[in-house]
Amino acid sequence: MFSFRSIKLIALALVALFWTVACSPQSANNNGTNNSAPSQALSVGTNPWSGYSGHHVAVKKGFYDQAGLKIQDTLFQSNTEEITAFLSGKLDLAWLTAGDVIQMAGKDPNLKIIFLCDYSNGSDGIIGRGIKTAADLRGKTLAREDVLFEKVLLRAYLEQGGLTEKDLAIKDLPAPDAATAFSAKRVDAAVTYEPFLTKAAKEGGGEVIFSSKGTNLIADVLVTRPNLIATRRADLLSFIKAANQGIKLLKAGDADAIAAASGKLGIKPEELREQLTGITLFDIEGNKTIGFNPENPNNAMKSFELVAKAAYDFKTVQQPIDAKTLYDDSLVKSL
């Protein structure tokens, strides 16, 4: 039997051991990276856009874990839900369209785009039944989400027929619901994107009448806040590099990567592979040479400026926004 004194001595020894371990510096690997888990997770949001698949691959394959990052990952069912979460401070990082960011800038001008994810190259579009020209939409019922990038795409098409949204009956529905409404023949046309676009066109007895193919009308980006850039710059650099691993695998057509991302999106691998043909993905190098390169005629800054102007035209924002204030290219240029 242990005496009270023995138990007390053992307890004191354990306390001393605890403080010795707690106060000792943590070991680091040869690269100087702390092996301990980060003290705070990065909360990251996406929505069901296939262009964000590089992020899903990075999560599934553990690239963020390998970079020493803890990720709190949320897949929202619409852009609107994700925008609301970001503006309410529930997200540190959000994969969204540049139009979404400009829309949010009307409420929080201190946002920063830090990475160009993709250009939609046919995977965003307008579907319709019996619509041969833009002018045929006059008086028709069209479903679209009340988000800037869809308004910009729709305006580009309507202008071909001398129309505006006032010439249509608009139903405000999230992109997945807009596609469902078209499939069920409750609307004559709809603005949506993959993985809903092609399927809904077929099920609703229609076709894609206009798309983002061959344009940089819709740019998808990674957005954060200046305070995170200032306080967790190293983590953001690690995040971009880890996401870049996933993006490169997708660009190479890696079967495991396609399977990982399609599983997250709830579609078949062959469906995602097909959808990615309508998306121009950008890795770090593409960000440097095209996205944030003012000398490249297809740079993203021109797209940002176009959408910023549209935001004011649509009264999505109450004051004109200088697109140059909305991006910080210093992170990608330092990699």
C-alpha cells in the first residue's frame, strides 16, 4: 500500500513533469516549420462550382495538413449563402466569383483578392427553350440568382437583342434551384452553371443559348481580409501552395484527383472531367504570367474593372468601386 506521503510525492513529480514539458520549446523540422498543430484553424468556404475542385483535392489528399494547416471547410449550397457567411465574419477565406467580391465590397471595402482560381470558359451559361436570339427572351420568364456575376452574364446576352432585365419576368432563385425550375419547365430560361447547366438544359428540353466560353467575364478568386494577410501571411502562402498542388493535379487530368473532387461535389468523375473542359484553371504560374500581369491582354484586372463598373450600373453598390483596391498580388508574386 502507498502511504499518503508517497502519493503526494508522486503527484508533485507529475506536476513538475507537466510544467517541464509545457514550458519547453516545440521541436521543428529541418525546414524550420513547427510540427505542432496551428493554434487556430482557417475557416474556408466554397459553393458547388467545379472550378474550386483544386481546393477539394487539397483537402481530400491532405495537402493542407502536410503544410501544417488546420482547415475548417464548408461547402455552401449557393453563392448567396457563402457571401452572407463571409460578411458575417464566419469565414477567413472564400472561393467566390470576382463579382461576388465586388458585391461584398459595397458593404466591406477592405476585402482583398489574393489568388485567381479560374475563368469560366463555357461552364456558366443561359439555358432556354425555343430561344434562338436574345430578342426572343422578351416577355419570357427567366430564373437567375440575384448575384452580380449572373447579372453581368445575362446583360452581355440581352444587349445582343437590345433588351434589359426589365423586358423579362425575373425569378430570383439560387443557381441550383434555377436549374431545377428549368428542368421542371416552370421557367422559359435560366442562368446557372456546372454541374447544373448541361443537365438542366437536357432535362428541360432546351439548350445552352449563351455561355462564358471564350471570355473572361466570370473570374473566380480567393478572397480574404487585410488583417489576415498581415497576421497570418505565412499560413496564407502555405495555403496557396497546397491548393496549387490540387490545381496542378486537375490540370494534368489525374484520375485520383478527379475522383476526390467529384465525390465532394456529388457528381460522377466523368461528369467533372467534362465540366472542367469549360473552365480555364490557373495555378501559381498562371497567376503570375496572366492573372496579375498587367502586360497580358487577358489579365484578371480588366475583368475586375468591367464587373466593378457593372456593379455600379446595377446599383449593386452605391458608390463606384476602384477595382485596383480589391486585390493584393504580393502573395502570388512572392511564391
